[in-house]
Amino acid sequence: MEIKTDALLLRAVNYGENDKMVTLFTADRGKIGAAVKGVRKATAKLRFAAQPFCFAEYVLAERSGRYTVTSAALYDGFYPLREDIGAYYAATAVCEACDALMYEGMVNGGLFVSAVTALKEMCGGETSAALIRFLVRALSLAGYPVSAEETCPACGAPLGGRMRFDFSSGSFFCDGCGVGEPASESTYQTVRFALGAECKGSFLGADGEKRALRLLGAYYSVKTENSLPALGEYIRMI
């Protein structure tokens, strides 16, 4: 039996002498593991289909519950992401998050679209902002939404200046209520911006993005009990 499916390659590992085993995030079938035969040969026609961040229509042959890639039609290889080490780690973080949040057979079209969109935005140069937007969206789709309201959830005071972030609720609180870990206003405003809310532009910038990525990475680890190694590498680079 053969199936056609749009998919994003999440990871690939060498197998045997010339093959690779790939993990595909498909739009309509969730996460699928498949073999790509002979793809490590220099002349292999499907070499592109086992490269990082490949977004293509894959044709898979299924036999006894195992899949083999028989052909693929490329939509986008996101080649600029392989030419910049920072963008490469950011894009890898997107793939790591999808891999960890999905299991085989689970379908999540929203996460699939968010991942592809993030990679496209990163190719346009919005690396940190695209990664923050993706992480916020991915956490929400996984059932761990991040909230950055204008007022403190506990006392109703306007949020600003020194504040705190509570990892149990995913919300920012005022410093006076003492709920959660210390968080800067630049972190808060950057997260609000990623959520599509109005924010104070004077607090947006590289420092806020770096702080927001640290917070989102920590929140992801607390909620999923998984880490994102590529995110840590990206944060160290920016």
C-alpha cells in the first residue's frame, strides 16, 4: 500500500551502509518513522528528502506496519537555515519541540502549520521572534498556554516593572503578590507581543527576546519534562 502525505522532516539518522531512518511530521497522519533507501549515496535522487527541515509531499510504501519513502516532491528545503548556524539551531529547536510533543498516530494540524510557518519566517530573518511565536503557540496547542494579561491574576494590579512568572499556571503576576519566579518587563512585553497583544515597544529588542526564550524553554521543560538542547545552544549564541 502507498500513501501520499505532506510532511516536515524532524530528524534523520544513518542506518546501514547507505540508508537513513527519518522521522516525518505529517499534516494528516501525525508522526511517522520511515526508511529512505540508498539516500547517502552522492547520486541518490532522494538525497534532498532526508535533509534537515525538508518540507515535501512524501510517497510512502507501507508493509507490515513499516514505511519506506519511495518518492518525494519538494515544497521547500529552507536552505538559508543551513547556511547560518544560529538559524540552524533555532530551526532544530522547532523540530525538537514537534518531535517531543507528538507521538505516532497523533494528528495536530495546528502544530504542523505553526512549525512550517516558523521555518519560513526564520528564512526571512525573524529568527528569535519566529521561535518565540512558535513556542508560545506550541505550548498552547499542547495544553500549556502562556498568559500575559494586563493585570495581575491575583490582585488585579496593572502589570509593569518587576514581576513574576508562575510555572504552574503559565501566568505573569505582580512582584507584590510573590507568586512564581522573578521576570523582567522586557520578558513580559516580548511574550505579549508574541501573543498578539498590545505592548510597550520600548521594551522590545534582543534582550527581551533572549529572556523570553529562556523563560519559555524553562516553562516547556517544567510542563513536558523534556529539554530542547538546540534551544539552549541558540540562546548561548545570541
